[in-house]
Amino acid sequence: MLSKRILFNSLLILFSLAAPFVFPDFKTQLATLWLMIIVAITWDMTGGQMGYNSLGNIFFYGTGMYVAAVITIAIAFDVGEYTNAFTDQLYKFSDTQYFLGASIGIVSAGLFCAVCAVIIGYITFGLRGPYFAIGTLGVAIAAGELVSNWDWVGGGQGISLPVFPYDLELGKIFFYYLFATTGVCAFIFAKWLYGTRFGSAINAIRDDEEKAEAMGIHTMRYKLTAWSLAAFFVGIAGGISAFQLIHFEPLETAYQTINLGIFMVVCVLLGGKGTLWGPVVGAIIFHVFKEVTWNYFLGWQWVALGILIVVTVVYFRDGIMGWLIQVRPEWFGIKVVSKNETAASWIRSLKSLT
């Protein structure tokens, strides 16, 4: 079993490394697939593992974009002058300024979003159930509106960042590997985290928060930590997206609550909440589905998305991974014992006692 698992993981890593060369015409789409995997894994940290369904994780994505952009610009120029829509000055970044700004900006985006998660969490984690979801959604919408009216960061026109300094195709590969590395790190970290005492604690919060508190678990501390860890990875993904997109706007691109903010939830529901591989499987299936419908059924893509959500909720309430565990438990190392085997074991136990 262990050798098969090692072989499977090795094949996945090799495929991930070779993907942009095997499918050279789909480098951007593959990078976006890793973005979907990242946001799905991080959403499941709180939504699936801890039971707090957030609709505001897109706040960290958009904030990460702006933090990375502002830091990159500030290294070389005055931010207010750079984002001034009426300036006629030409701003040119050197290669050193570009990569230094990107490195510092992307890491800072993750750290800043983690701090924001702690601050916002102190307020929103006082809410439960749908009230928490609506509260976090309100934070994301408010942030988008505030940034769109903040002239210092470009207001509604957004921010334009420098183009990748080398060949365009090389840039696509560069951003693919940035997203892939972040996605692999997020998955490995989540796998380790869920196997620790911390993972057991957030699962206890999901099952019954009052009982968890009665058992001595500091629920607020665990909730804030889990959300800040998720925000860290989402903020990094937002920072990478800022450089990949080159130009982004606050409402349509950064704080896109209707698109990416909903997509990350659908990915987890489709794959299976509270499972390690569920968000990954859901993100892959949803991204392929989205690309096909957006390219070949333009105009009906939202109808197709609605049908997908209805089918998932009605027929796959536990997601694809949950459904597979029920119909094929042996694939996951779960031994199914029949009623006769159970009765026989009880009889053997009784005989051993007499």
C-alpha cells in the first residue's frame, strides 16, 4: 500500500512538472487550475474541517493583489504618482526592481492577509452558521467598494504592473510554477495539519463547538489560527495573480465575489467537504467544466454552472470523494465488515470469556 502511494505521488509530481510542456497551448489555463486548487484547499480549512462556511475568502485574494502591487511600486516610485490616471510620465522597472518587488510583495501579501484574518476574525467569529457567511461576504464587498474609491491605489481604474521582463512564453511557465509550488505547499501543509492535535481540535469545533469548549479547547484561538493560515496562502495566490494579470481592477478582478468567491465554494462542495483530496478533485473537475462551458457554450455558461450546483447538492451531498468512500470504501483502506462477520466476532468474544 505504501509503495503504491509513493508511486502515485511521484507520478503526480512528475505530471505537474511536465504539464506546461506537455500542453504548451494551455499554460495559462493550467496556472489558473492551480489557483483554483489553492483557494479550494484553503476554503476547506475553515469551511470543511472547522465548519465555518465563509463567503469572504475572496477578501484575502484581492487584498493580496493590492499589497503585492503597492510594495512593488513603492520600491521604485511614488505610489500616488504612479497610479495617477492623468500623469503622462513613463515608468520603467528594471529587472532587479521587478523580481525584488515580486518576491517581497508576494510574501508580504500572505503575511498581511494572515494578520487581517486575525483582526476580522475577532469580529466575525462571534457569528454562527449563515450569519457568519453573510458577515464575511459583507467584509469582502465593503473592501472592494472602499478600494475602488481610494485614489492612491488607482481607484476604480485599478493598477497596472510591469510586464514580465523576459519572453512571454517563459513568463507563462514562470507563473505556472509559482502557482504550482504554492499549491503543493498548501496541500502538504494541510495534510500535515489535519493529522495533528490542531486538526482534531478544529474537527471538534465543527462537530460541536459547545462541547469542544467544555472539554477545554480554546475555540477562538483555533478558529483565528485556522483562518489566518488559510488567508496566508490565499494572499500569496493573490499576489502572484497580480503579476500574472499585469492589470487588475478592484471589483471585477480583485474582489470578485460573484466569480472566484463562489467558485472556491463550489469546488469544495463538488469534491467533498472535510476531506483532504476533495478540494483538489473538485477544483480539477470544476475548472475543466468551466473552461469547456465558457468556451463552447458562451451565453449558457451560468445556466450550466447552476445545473452543476443543483446536481451536486441533490445527488452528491458529500461530494465526489464522500460518494466514492461510500460505494468503494476499499479504495481508501476501509474494511467493510458484514453483519454475519460482526455476529461471528461477538460469538468468539463471548466464548473466550467463558
